[in-house]
Amino acid sequence: MRQWLIDDRRREKKRYRKFIAGWIRRANKYGGKPKMSVEESLKKLEEDYG
């Protein structure tokens, strides 16, 4: 049960990373600056998911 939970967390984290990357790419494409840099986003991710 616990291992399943950990794996799920990992999957969630990967999905979140992809989402952030895509979001930043989109922002750059349209010339807008994203409010958060990639590093800040990943730092927040680490805080959220431990």
C-alpha cells in the first residue's frame, strides 16, 4: 500500500514537471514572461511533494 502511494507521488511529480515546462514554453512563445522561473517552480514542487 505504501509503495503504491510513493509510486503515485512520483508519477504526479513527473506530470507536474511536464506541465510546468509546457507552461513556460507557451509563455515564452507568446513573448510573455512567466511569473515563476523553472527553478522556482521546481523548488515549489519539492516543497509540495516533499
